[in-house]
Amino acid sequence: MQAWRSVAVGSLVVLGIGCGSDPVPMTGRAFWREGCPVSAAGANCNTNSHIVSGSNGSPTVDVLCNAVAVAGGTSITFRIAAVESGQNFSESQEGLFATGILNTVGSELRTGDDGGFVQIRGSGWSIPAANGTIGVTGVCHVFIDRLSGQSFNGRIKCDDVRDDLSPPRQRYVAGLIPQTTSNEFAEFSFTNCTATP
């Protein structure tokens, strides 16, 4: 009887060691619309609306984000895309990816030593990183409005950015009322990001 109690207590101790809170998943949300300027609108350039949200590990959403302290500010990277099982961002038909350096909360992402860009994926086209330039003089403007530990949110817009079709089309990325506060800026939020890239 005594031996049985020792085994039972030992088993409970082992089980107790393995228990704990489940890790909180990385999550992301983004709301945007894209299209072509009226002067360039036509075939293969419809205005499309996108609402993509989910957590890391979901078979239908590709999510990645990080916020890392670097010289001169914080390196911010985020990526979200609607995918089918087994796909990744580069195979998505609707995705948003941005990276750059944040000087201070409320300011615009700028390029750093590792560069900085915006990539967008649409249905049958994409905006390559080389075309999605960021910063005050870039075609895409990404603002981080709140940064709290490993969570952040912000807004993005792109004007006359060239896609990868042949010949390329000029496209824009803008807000999606009523999900966004303005028609001008798309919005995004990410939580529980990693502290390393």
C-alpha cells in the first residue's frame, strides 16, 4: 500500500511539472483595399477589399511579426496573408508584408541597414519589394501608431506603386470603411510578436 502511494504521489508531481499556461499565439489583422488610379483602371484592375485575420499556426492565415530594439529605434516587421492549406505568403492571393525602422511611435517606418519595403499580393499579381519603397520619399507610407512590448498597430497607404504584370500597372493601397477609420489608410494590428527577427 505504501509503495502504491509513493508511485501515485510521484506521478502527480511529474504531471504538475508539465502543466502550465499555454503560450499566447501571435495574432494579426489587416484591413485594406487596392485598385488602380481612375486614369489607369481597366481590365485586370478591379478594386478588391481584404479582411485578413488569424493566429500563427492557422492553416488559412500566414502570420509573422516582430519588434526588435536596434540602434536608432525599433525594427518592425509584419506579414499577413490569407492562404490555403500548405501555402505561404508568396503563394497567396491576398497578402501584406512590410518591414522597416521606427524612430518613435507615431512616425513613419524608414529604411535601415537591412533595408525596408512593402510587398503586396493580389489575385494574379504582386508588388515586389523593390517597387514598394517606404519612407517620406517612398510610394508606400507605413505608420506605427502604438507599440507596447511585442504588440503594435498602425496604418499604411501606397500611391501609384507598380505591380509585376507585363506591362506593369500602377496600383494603390488604401483604407476600407467601416473597418478602417479613414478611406485613405489601410490598418493593421499584431499581438504577441517575437522579440527576434
